[in-house]
Amino acid sequence: MLEYFVHLDPEDAPDDLVLATAEVPESLPRQRVEASALPANWRDAPAPPSLAQIGDDFVNQAKNCVLLVPSALAVSENNWLINPQHSEFKRITINRPQPLRYDPRMFGKTLRRRKH
């Protein structure tokens, strides 16, 4: 959510966002990319083209169903990329999407409290 949020225009934030979650079996083949294996400028915006190549290789090689990559915003967290073309992708259970609203305070706005 944070990775998407930083690219939102606060004046034109979509009102139809949904949060989709999934159950990913532990036994699915996965690969983890450590921050130390990435180029020194991997957290730059825009991202260096070499990062896209990592994702392209992940999809094209199809050895792993899941690729865990460090978040540029929270390095100790990971983004999970899922390859829908992997033979075991069907083992992932996609949960029902839920409406997603970012808290207005994330846009620097205050919440109004209702009086009871």
C-alpha cells in the first residue's frame, strides 16, 4: 500500500481502489533478492532499468513462482511479485478484494470527528 501511495496524486486519488490479498503456500518455489545484491542506486526514483531486468528474468525463467524484493520505502520489508505464468501459480488463493481508502491524514488532511 505504501509503494502505491507514494505515486498517488493527492488531488486526484482514485475512489475505486481495492485491496487484494492472497494465501501463498510456503511450499511454492520462491526467490529472495537481498538489497546488497542490487545496484547502489536501486532506491532512486525513477528506478534504474536494471531493476526491471531482474523482474523480467524472474518471469521469463519461470523457475520460481514468487520473487521477494526489498521495498525502496521500507528496506526491511519486501514486495512480493507473483508470476501468473508459473506452473504452480494456481495453488495461490486470491481472497475477495476489499474496498481500500487511504486515511486522509496520509494526504496531510485532518479527519473530522463526528459529535455523538
